Amino acid sequence: MRNFNQSQDWVPQARGPRGQVLVRGVEVRILGPGKGPLIAFRLAAVALLFILSGLLSAAQHAKPWEQIPIPPLHAFHPQQPKRIELKNGIVIFLQEDHELPFISGSVLIPGGSRDETTAKAGLVGLYSQAWRTSGAATMDGDAMDDLLESKAAHIETEGDDDSTALSWDSLKGDSDQVFSLAMDLLFHPRFSAEKLQLAKQQEATAIVRRNDDEDEIAGRESAKLVYGVGSPYTRQPELATIGAVSLADLQAWHDRTLKGPLIVGISGDFDPVAMEAKVRAAFEGLPPVTPEPPRHDTFSGPTPGLYFIDKEDVNQSNVQIVGLGVDRRNPDVPALAVMNEILGGGFGSRLFVEVRTKRALAYAVGGGFGFTYDHPGSFRVEVLTKSVSTVDATNAALAEIAGLNTKPFTEDELKRAKDDILNSFLFHYDTRDKVLAEREKLEFYGYPADYLETYRAKLEKVTLSGLTAVAKKYIHPGQLAVLVVGNGPEIKPGLDALNMGSPQSIDITIPRPAGPPAPGGAAEK
Amino acid sequence: MRNRVSTRFCMAFLGAVLAAAAWSATQAQDLKSFEQRITVKVLPNGLTLILCRRPEAPVFSYTTFIDAGDVNDPSGESGLAHMFEHLAFKGTSQIGATDYAAEKVALEKVEAANDAYEAEYLKPVGRDEQKLAALKKAFLAAQADAEKYVIPNQFTAVAQANGAHDLNAETGLDDTQYFWSMPENRLELWAWMESSRLAYAVPREFYKERDVVMEERRMRTDSDPIGRLIEQFLATAYVAHNYGRSSIGWPSEVSQITATEAMAFHKKYYVGGNIAIAIVGDVDPRTELPMLEKYFSRVPGGPRPEEMTTVEPKQFAEKSVVIREQTQPFYIEGYHRPSFRDPDDAVYDAIGDIMSNGRVSRLYRSLVEQQQIAAEAEGFSPFPGEKYPSLFAFYAVPLPGHTPAEMREAIHKEIEKLKTADVTDAELQMYKTRARADLLRGLADDQGLANSLAEYQTRYGDWRELFLQLDRVDKVTKADIRRVANKVFVDSNRTSAEIDTEPPAATAKKDGGAQ
């Protein structure tokens, strides 16, 4: 369902910055700078408190929250799933959880939209819809809907840029039937022309609407600046490319990807011995897996400069400052993650404090390096500001980025960034489903099973000099692209005032296929 | 972001869960098990604490539920409840400033300077621009002076450094909710922080935060086609009740809310009797209650605010809104329905489910699959709130080349079927089965459970209603659905809103957006 919620958040969830403590300079402000080491200040402040306790609030100096005891955390050993590697290379994870009477499962299949051809961009999106809606040889999709919904059960398929997936869940009592139906869908799909057509209509609707939403435009076009217009990571389905996808393409895609190293995950209220036997029986008979050849993409990053997209029906500019990031195997990731927290991670971050709290230029501001598992992510800082403050807000954000190299990191910044990341670290694995999902992800990308533990240990070791070094190595303001989506005539002063040269306009006109119009003839823009 | 609409579905589903006699007994899902794990304590100041033990991991989640939202904003001050919610992140007299005593004096000067500026600014005749500029300058100087004492975002930063996860708040029309999750060894720290902001709020950095909220409005409403449409839709559907008023606030009103008004809202609505706090996770009520009681007793008592007198009068004429612009077409319509207290509340949920839930739903099968005119079509209720009489709404997203008029006609045909023929036994049973399962699924999530417990405790006076109301859900009949459909889905009770797409050339230049 669309979100018509009338609620407002204090911070936008989608870009939800994560933050850290800000306790800077309390003592300095009280007693004045240059009077001695920090410890002495603290002692002085406490002494003062005793003398003037009737006049001064204890809260000012004693920091009452720091006096609250923090006992040791209750012992916690997250339950790891059982890992079973079949002879054919397929990996199974079983995660028992008897709290509620449900069983869910999934099959993760390597290969996603980055592996489709440009001429048929959108194939994986269509496949992942039509696969499920068409149904299996033994039962068509509509009948499957009726059966599953009557049991409050689900079987769904989805597609991503590097994988597709089949997932299911049901009450325990229905799980045998639902599992066998899911296996039918996996091994004997029936791609139907009618359901492919339905998926194409849905996709066409998304295509003709893709320029309605400012945020969607900004996210999509800035990604194209980073990876390139025709990149497998950013190319977009067009009416012509989805029109070119046939039923045979769906079947061919299915046959090709199903030969890959599948990862099966089951969680819930099951008997482990019986479940292992059942899953083995379903997958053991498959031939040895044949992984897709590794990709050899090139990533050169954006052409630096200023880019603009005019949108006449908005009163707020969406500014994206982007560059090429790194992938998670990069040894600098722990230091970059801490730097992210300091730059734009949360409430105490430099961007949040300077752009939102002190200058009130934005509600949504934040950003940093994104880390992907098998290719470089992007660096992204965004700020949404009223048309007239576009230049001010952009300059303010750019200044904080440049400041990573010129404004020295402080011990306080380092401490709160690390506290923030490390003290909330257990929310990576506080449920059994999260533990399972993490293990599947690590397996998929070929990371060691103890990745989170070693990552945590490395985060703990990040130092000030380490931060300075990664800032020097990775922060190059001259290599960034700045994209503004906004209402041109309202932006005063104009973007020229950024002194980045004339903005280059990006044409986002939606291409119309030659020949007969798309179903119904979409409205222009 | 949680969607209030789905929250309401969840409420009804909960009922159905335990009604099912055939349900096999499991550990975590029945009322008896919850009664063993839940402790409720009403403090002398009226504040209700609900603790639910669920020690799956050494963490807890909480929801502070204030029974006041933007529906309570006084006339001329739309957006006030939300504005105060932002203030609640700015710290308190105990945290967030180097010297609160001095800051307090400085903040009073800011308020006086703002009053002087506003008085001149709002003069209907004879405004002196030179004087206005001087007053603005004085205001900015006073603001800068007060900021000297501020430690920016110290409250939220301390929370996050101590592991606060998914920290946020939501202001709806009916209520305001604050929430986060944390490692369990920070429970006392949390209790100190949360009680501090409830009890000792201060108008710190108020006027800058007001500008931040204006940016939030531009993002959610002004610069978003559906945001603009929904605001107009609700403003048209209601003539008297505050559900029709922009919930984030009309620009002229939000931009002139004062710190004094925000603090008055706090004083009136943030009293013990108007607050319920639910904590779910690895917490032991036996050992923790005395500690919690100590901190939350700091919240002022005071009487519960008076109930609202305005009742939306019966609609007697159909109304419609048409927005002509370049964005793609869209259609929504709504019918007035009673509040959640109505005995038919569960019947509305059943209608929403049968019409909208999944690929078997009537609207999907008809508009999306069979007629192939829409990409999405659903009906939902209550909207935009639940506490007062609200709307049952339907919307549809046309496929390329199809129009809002076709959506309207197709939706009306499906509504007509509800009025003239019974739903099938299978449909009704499907609703009850799914309700049961969906509810159970929700019980495994600390934060979701905290929200539900606080909400039910507030709305019904007892969290057990979460389970007990299943009776009503289970009693929904086919006749009920027909009766309610015939009562509510009538032309004179309808308001519709649509976007009609215009090509670029025909779009008249607007005068600076929605400002």
C-alpha cells in the first residue's frame, strides 16, 4: 500500500542519519580555554559544583547521565544457523526458532539486472514478477494466490541487481504443502504470456511516472553520474527495452541462473533432522553448480562539475554531491565508516549540526561512503533545501566535505563516532532472522563467516591518524559531481554563484518507442 | 516509517488470533502468556508504564505514546504538536546546554524579540519596514546570544553513543510517539533521558527548528504530487473537524508558531494522565519498576486535557478536487465513517481486507488483472486518523493511457457489488485467517509490540483489549458488510480528488510553488 501516513518524523527514515555523542568543549566554555589539561578542567568544574551547589544546576557540570551506572550487558551468544554444503555446491542454512509457529525459507539465486543486456533492460524486473504470477506447472499463479491467501501463507519472487530470490512463509501446520509448492515454482515454472503482459504494464507505469517524484529523479540521475549512463548498475528499463522481452527470455534466464550456486535458508519452528532431510532431498539431486563468470566492470567515477535538472512543480531543491566509493573488501572501510559517522552519520555529525541545527537550511541532510560487497559503492552527500537557499546549502555541504581534509578530527569526534557504531552493533544480530540473513549475505559474496566480529574489532582500532589518512586518500572535492534538481526560476542566487561553471542540463525526457504507441499512449514529460 | 493505516489493520487482526478455537497452543501467543510477562503500573502522576518481558536478546525497545497530536493544535497554530515533537529532541534543562540558568534568561529575550518583530510584521496597516528590519536584527542578535549556551544535539548524541537504534518520533493527527531500541544495560540511562525530556523540556533553538520543519513541509507536501493532492483531499472532505487541516501545518501558521505556544502545548498535553510508555525486551519488571517509577514520577501530574467538542457534521453533497498539472494521473476518494469506538469498527477492517489485501483482493483482480486499467488499486480505513470519525478511502493508479474517471467508475462498480451481494464465505474466512496469522507475526518484534501495547492501553484503557477485541472481529458477518457498505458508501458522503495530466505547454506558471 502507498503510504498516505499523516505522521511526520523528526528525521526522515529513508535517509535516516545515524549519529553520535556531542560533548565538545563544555569545560572550555565554562572556564575559558588554555587553562590546563582537560582533566584539570573537569576537577575544577566538580570542585566549583560543591561550592556553588545552591546556585548552579548540577546538570551543567556533573553530567548526571554519566553518573548512571551501566552494568555489564547480559551474556549473549547469537544462535548461528547450521550450515550444510551439498556435494553439488549448493549451501543450506537452517535456523531454528521456536518462539512462534511459523516456518519461512528462501532460495537466493546469483545473477541480477546487472547481468541482463542493455537492449532488454528490465528483463529481471519482469522475470521476478511474472515468475510468481504465472505460477508452476502443477498450479497456475491465480490458483496459487487463492490457496496461499486462504492459509495466510506467502510465496514470492523478487529481483535485485546481482540476484533473484524465491521466498515463502507459512504457519507451521501448512509448511509441508507450502514448501512443496515453492519447489514446484522453483523447478517447474510456467511463464505465461498473459502475466508477462501484466508485468510489462506495471513496469510501463513506473517508467512513465519516474519523473514525477523529485527524490526519485535525484537518486537515479546522480547514480548515473557516478557509474555512467550505460552502466549495468544504473541503466534503466525503457518502454522499448521492456517491449523487447519475450517469454523465451524469461525461461532462458531462469534456466541459466538456476545452474548457479544457490543458497537456501530456512528459519522457524521446525524439527532440524526432518527439515535437513527434506531440503537435502529437494536439492541434492541437482547437477554440480556452474557459477557465472566473474564480472569485469570498470568504474571511473563521475565527470566532475555541476549538473542541473529543472522541475517546475517543486519549491525545494534536491542537491546530490556524488563520487565513486569503495567496496567492503577495502581495508580502509573501518576508518571510512567512522569518518562517515563524523561527516554525516547522525545527530552529532558535522553535516547535521552545521547545515540543519545551526543554519536551519535543511530537514534532510547527510551522507558518506556507501560500501557494497563486490563492486565500488558511491560517495554521496545530499541536502534538500528551499529554492532560494540552494547555493548556500550546497556550499555549506561542500565545505564540510572539504573540511574532512582541513578541519582536524578531534578525540571527541572519534570517540562518539566509535561509541555510536559499537554500542549499537548488536542490532546487527539481535534476532535469529537477522543472524541468518547476515550469514546468507556473507556466503553469497564469499566473505568469511566471522566477518562481523573482525569488522567490529577493526572499528575499535580506528585512530585519529587513521582518519586523517583515509580523508587524504579518499576525499577529493575536485573529483565530485554536484547535481541539483529544482525549480530553476526560483533558485536565486542562481547556480552560477557556486563558481563551478555553467551547470550542464541533464535531459530526462522519457524516450517513446518508434512505431505504434505504448499501451494507451502515456502522457508526455 | 510506520503506516498508521496498517497499524489499525493489525489491531483488528490481533482480535481474530485468539478467537480461533482450533489454534494450537504455543509459548508466546496467548493472553495468558502475556499476562504473565506484562506488568502495568500507573504512577501517582497518572503516567502508565507497561513492561513486557521478551528476553530474546539483551536489548529493549520502547514507545512513549502521548495522547495528543496535530488534531489538538489550536486554531491558527496548525503543526504545533509536530513542532513540539521536534523540540523534544533539543535536550532539557538538564542536558544540552553549558549553563541552563543563563540560557533561560537568554531564551526569554529571544521570545520578547520575536514578539516585537511579529507585532510589527502582522500590522495590517502602517507597517514600518525600517523598524521591521531593526526588530529582525534584534531578534537575530538575541537568538545568537542564546545559542552561545547550546551544545548542539547533545540529547540525541548521548542516546546514540549509548547504542540507541532506530531513534525517532512520529507526530500523527491523533497522537505523538517517541521510540528507539537500546542495549538492556542502558535502561536506567534511557529512563533518565526520556523522563527528562517529558518533564523538563525547554524551547531551545526553537526558531531555527521551525525553519527545519518548513523544509520538512516542502519535502513531504509542497514538492510531492501525492502530498499536495492528499492535503487538498482532506481539506475538502472535512468542513469542521481538524482532520481536514494540514497536519504538518499551513505554511503561514507553522512559520509563525512561537516557542511560547509550543511550551503551552507541552504543559497542557504532556501530563502524566495523557502518557503511556511501553517497554518490551530483556527487562525484568520486578527489579526495574522501582527505578522507572523514580524517574517517571518527575513528569507533572495535572488533569487530562478536555475532550474535543467538534464533531464533523454529516456530509450532504458530493465534493471533488481536480488538480491539473504535468504529473501522471491519480485518483482517490473517501467516505466518512465513524471512529474506532464504533461497534462496526471490525466490519470496516473486513471490508478493507477483502477489497485490498493481496492479489486475491477484489480491487486487484478487477482493476489490475481483469480490466487491466490500473497498476495498483486499494481501499483502506480509517484515514487520516482513528480517534475521531474519519474516512474510508479508495485509490487507484492508472496504467498509461487510462484516466482517473475510469478508476472512479471501476471502483464504484466494486463498491456496488459489496452493497448488492454478500461476500463469499471463503472471502470472510480468508480475512479472519490472515488476520490471525498477521497478528502473530507481529508479536516477534519488540518495537512493534511496544507500539501496540502503548496504543491499546491508551485507546481502550487496557492493553488486554488487544486480545479481547477479537470477539468483535470474529463476529463480523456477511450481512454486516452489506449493511455497512450501504450505510457509508453513498454518493452524498463522497469526496474525490484526482490529478489530471496536462502537457507542459498548457501548464500555467505558478506563483512560486505552494508558498
